[in-house]
Amino acid sequence: MKTERNTEYSSSRQIMKGTQQMNTLPSKERHNMSAIFAPRPRRARFAALIAVLASAVWAGTALVARPGRAFADEAFQKTFTITVPGGLNSFDIGFVDPQLGLYFLADRTNKTIDQVITSDNTLTQLAAGSFVGVQPGSNTSGPNGVITANDHTEVWAADGVLCGACGSKDPATQTSRIQVIDLTTGKVTHTIDNGGNRRADELCEDPQHHVVLVANDDDSDLFLTFISTESYEVIGKIRLDGTDRDAQNVKATNGIEQCQWSPRTGKFYLAIPEVSGDGVNPNQEPGAVLEINPASMKVQKVFPIDFGFVAASKTTPATGDCLGPQGLAIGPQREILLGCSNSGQGSVIINELDGSLIRNLPGLNGNDEVWYNPGDNHYFLAGSNHTGGPILGVVDQSADDGNEDTSATTAAGSHSVAADPVKNKVYVPGNKAATGLCGSGNGCIAVFTTTNDDPGVCSGPGTPADGQGKQGDPGFLRHVCPDNNGQP
């Protein structure tokens, strides 16, 4: 498989160079080059391209690559279905570690973390039975967020609570916890109680300061916990209930969502769906992105996400380009993608330095988790609540001059997405009601691919991570690019 992937990568790079220069060719050669990308085997497309390039050179046409342009639109579709032992109905966040070539899913149905080898889609279950699983009430179940940490040696997963009947006023009898799993043994090595009355939810790691940030998003909690990956102890908290000066008195009124760490700034970025709303009608006020300093454990900047915002009237709800920012992904070139709820018109890409708008993504609303894949330079959005029906949103990081890729149909409840940058596989789980996606009533993890991936931003499969990004964005590329061809 390693040899096959390297061949594909080399071919794709050469195809890109020709495609990016189609407009410089005489009309006859340009027509011939367009024909290359009709469906056919890779080897045939490559041979046809060489013939056209030879013709162009003979005619005296200079071909100089222009980096950063995407070629033909990609049509992602489901090409594989992974069966989950015990079935899959309730789940949360997915995560791919590009250095390990592993995909992880927080599987509440089986009280486990599902681990998938991305090279062959083989699934095993880690620490089965170690989580609370599906619990009654709201914001109680677990596992929820999942990441790898400590130099890719551990899985950290945020767990739920036990609380009897778990009514809105029932206190937890077992408070929220973060479970640490050794990837060598698949067993829990540390259980870190962070004291939440309801679940610990999404989390992210700063590998420079050896800190994991965890959010407790229920209204009865509304706090962030900082945990040392060296001592496995809680080292700080800030509250997002409007009372904490260390959080710039931000009041989150519709939960706390996805966080990420940027290797360019060394800061955490956290999506807050709504700030200072009435607590009754969600997403009627703009949300925000918080920049958090892991060293001081304080909110440094607050970026209001109020692009195109029009306040609610007596007869119409509020609207905007992005209402309820939930998913957050760090991309190249200072970009942060925000996957927004279906209360607004779409999603947005902002600048990590000042929160300014880089790009509007109209129509791509109803999202939860979002992901950036350096393997094909695409953003993916899990639009399970999209106003036009559930989709996997697909966005070229390098815009296609208005000719964007089409979204793929998924299923209600498929709110999780993560992508492998070596095989360019996109993982989207479905529940037992997702029979169209899974082909059965047992739930599944669906794998989406395309036959004509855009070239990625990494140096290539097998390149050591410390050699990535010799041009442009070195810290970011070292963080997101694989260094061992995606093999565990």
C-alpha cells in the first residue's frame, strides 16, 4: 500500500501542474487536456496528460506551475462502510491522528473509543466499558470529545456523569471525568475528575505547554479546565458564566463548542455559539471565538462572530452569515473555519489574528464538528442539521473561483467528521436510523472518498515531520502532516 500511495501522490502532483496551466494553452491543447479528467484509471489519465504536455512543449507553450489552485471539482461519495461491534447509535466526536494513521470515535453505545486503522479500516475498541455510556437526561452521556496527546502515545476522552434520574435539578453522584488511555495497552491509566455536574465535552491539546483544555458546556457548569499532561492534574479553571475576569466576563448562553490549538500562535481557540443571549431563545445573539493563552490560562481576545447579523424583530428571528458557531478547525494561512448552526445562512472562515472575515460560505449551515485535511487541502463540515437535509459539506481551502465542490448526502445525527491526510478518507458515523447511509439498522462509520483528489499541502507521504513546510507555513504543516505514511 505504501508504494501504491506514493505513486498516486507523484501522479497527482504532475497532473496538478498541467491542470493549473490549462488557460495558457492554445484552444486545441486546452480542449485535449480537459478530456484527460473524464473518469478513467489513474495510469490512463497520467499517460494522456504526458501526451498533451509534450504537444504543448512542441508548440512552444511555457508551462509554469501556479501553486494553490484546485483543479476539477471533487465529488465525494461513500465508498466503504465500517461495521461497529455492538452496533452504533449514540456517539460524539471523531478524531484522526495523522502521525499514527488512526481514526478515533467517541462511542457511547458501547462505552468505548472505537479505533480504526486508516490504511485498511480495521476497527478495534479501546477501554470498552470504561465510560458511562448512554445516560438519561441532557448533557450526561459519555464519551464525548476525543484526542490523542503526550506525543501521540495516549488517547484522552471526556466522559459524562452519573446522576440517578438526571432531571434538570438532579446533582451528579459521579461528576465529570477525563479518561486517559495508553495506546500500547488500550487500557485506562488515569481518570481525572474535573468536578462537573454534567458532562465534560470537547477538548484539545497544547503540546508546547503540555496542557489539555476541556469544556463543560452545560448551563449548570459553563467552565473550562486546564489539565497537565505531565502530572495528570487539574492546574486551572475559568468560568464562562459572565462573572470571571480571566474570561473577560464572557457569558455563554448556548453552550461551549469545539476548541483547537494553533501552532502558529501557540494559543487555544474556542467556539462560543452565543454570547449574552436571553438563555431561552438560542442563537438570537451573535457568538464568538475566544483566544486563550495556555500559559496564563486567561482569555486574551474575544472575536465577535457578527458578520451580516440582523437582530430579531417581533415577527422574525435573528439572522446572519454565521449564527451559532459550533465547529472550529485550524487551517493554513491564518485561517479558522467555523461551522455554524442552521439558525444562520451559512458558515465562515476568519483570520486567527483579529477575527476578521476571510471568506463567507453561504448555504453551508447546520454544522457541528468540522475538520481540515491537509492531504487534499479541503475543509469538511458535518452538516447533520443542514436546512436542505443532512450533508457532508466540502470546501476547497483554495477557492475554485466560485465553482465549489458539491456536498455529499449523509444522515440526521451524523454530526461528526474527521479525515485522514494520507489516504484522504473522510469518516462520518451514522446511527441506527441512518439506514440510507449505513445500509442497515445497526449504525456504522461511513467512509467518503473521491477519485480525483486535489493535491495537498504536505511534502508527501513518508516525509519526516521536521522536514515539512519548508515554504509558507512550517509550524502548521509540521503539526498536521503525517511523517510515516499513515501507518500505525
